[in-house]
Amino acid sequence: AKVKYINQFIDRHGKVRIQYREPGKKKVTLRGPVGSPEFWEDYLKASTGATIAQPSSRTMSRGTMTWLVHEYYQGSVYKMLAESTKAARRSMLTKFLEKNGDLPFAGVKKKHALKVRDELYQTPSAADELVKTLAQVFKHAVLYDLRDDNPFAGIPRLKPDTKVDGYKAWTEEEIAQYEQRWPVGTRERVAFGLFLHTAQRRGDVMRLGRQHEKDGYLYFKQQKTGAEMAIPIFNELREILDAGPVGDLTYIVTPSGEPYTTAAGFGNWFGRSVKNAGLSGVSAHGIRKAAASRLAEESHTTNEIAAITGHKTLSEVQRYTASANQKTLATKVKTKRDNKG
């Protein structure tokens, strides 16, 4: 049974924390793992208001999922991730450990991995991300001889549901509608042009500025992947940037001419511009998908598209461009048939 008033999580330093949180009382950190003699000693003191000693992550039970995740956080692969990726993984794993932290990781099998995925069937993107993250945790276990196999490797992705995935690619009609509402010479068009003609993520688009320009290219490092990028400034984008308005440090600026300091603030502003264009059900990330689809429809190879988007694997690009590739191939079939006739 779940112990009352207990919250277990991984802090930003990768350490396991257990807190006693009773309404009306001060939060108290307990020693772990949950159920150990040390835990019950601290729990009793916390519930009665007595002073207790501070816990250490060394009191974790070796062999539990919580212990394995803690070991993963100490590995070089995790430490080299972008801070945004680290935060996303910590959030997912903390929630996962609330229910599964005391389970022995040696006993996890493929059927358990499938169950973890299937329990999140209503949010397929979240399910796939959790499976992907746990696959990395167990990959760490295999690399360090803690396990012989990775039960989360090769787990099939759930079919994306566009109603809950939230990242539908913009159609050409939606692109035209936005551009008609926000013509060249507006801040909104500058932002949209950068999304559409660089195919980059929100965090990278909001940081781009004149200092990244050289010899007709934009040179920068992707925030999420750390990839060094060189994106050509296409003629359409050059026209938009030259018309402005743009800032000194970043192309995209607030009404007062200052750079956006947070991705959330920038995202909220851009979301309002989408709404004011009479559009709904589309997002900034969907423009990245539309840009990749456009490249596919122009018959660029997957490798060429990846050179623009910065995707690490070709399979990711193929997911972005599947519908465009189908249309392009179907059009080629039509052309061949028409020419034959």
C-alpha cells in the first residue's frame, strides 16, 4: 500500500529524494528507500514533528529501479545531453519512479516494457518518449554489465494520434492564410519566415540573430542536440529579414525591441499571432514539419533534408516527410503513365 503523505522524486542533481508532505506541516526529507528501517524511523519522527537527520542517496537499495535511474544520471551519456532534454527526462522518470521505484530492475522483461507503453495509450507521444527514455536507462545498465539485455529496446512506437500529438504539419493553405494576415514587414512574418525557411525548433529560432550570419549562411549550434549547423539563407528568408523589423541581438524581438528571454514567452506570443490569423490546431513545431515536407516534395533526399533540419537519425526525418514522399512518388507514377499514353 502507498505510504500516506510521501512523495519520492529525483532532484536536479540526479539524487533520490523522499519527502513527507502532510498538509499544514513543514515538508521533511526522509532517508530511503521507502520501507527500510531508516525510512520508518524518520517517518515516525516527521509525523510527530520530531527533528530527523538528513538522508543520503547512498541509502538507496541497490538493484531497484530508483537506484538504476540514479546510476544513469551519473553516466556521461546523460551528462552530455542538452539541459532541456535532461529536464524532460527527469520529469518523466520521476513520475515513473513514483509507482515503480522500488521494483528490481533485473526482473523487468519485454512484456513489462510493453505494459508501460500501453498504459499511456491515450497519449501516444508521451508513451513513446517514456519508452525511449527507459531504453536509454537500460542501455546504461547493459553497458556497465548490470544487465545482459535491454527490455525496452525495439519496442514498437504507438501510432501517433494527431488529435493528442499536437504537432500537425501546416498545410499550404494554412501557410498562405498566415502569410496573408502577416505580410513581409511585420514581426510576426519574421518569426514565421525563420521557422519555415530554416526548419528549426522554437528554442533555436528565437536565438538567431545577425551575429550568426556569414557568407550567406546561418551558423549556430542546436540547443537540443548540440549539432553544429550551417543553414543557407534562402532568397525568401533574406527578403523577410531585410524588411524586418528585427533586433540587434536576435531577429525576433518583443514590441519594445528586446529579445525574448524564455521559449515559453516567445511561444505564447507566436501562438497569439496564429490565433489572430484565424488558425487553430497548428503549432510552431508543425511549421518545422511543413518545411521538411516541402523539401521532400521537391525530391530532396532524406540526407539532404536532415542537413537542414538537423535530425540525428534518418528515421526521424522519414516520419516527418512520409505523406510528402507518398504524394511525390504518386505524382511520378502519374507522370510516367501520362507520358506513356
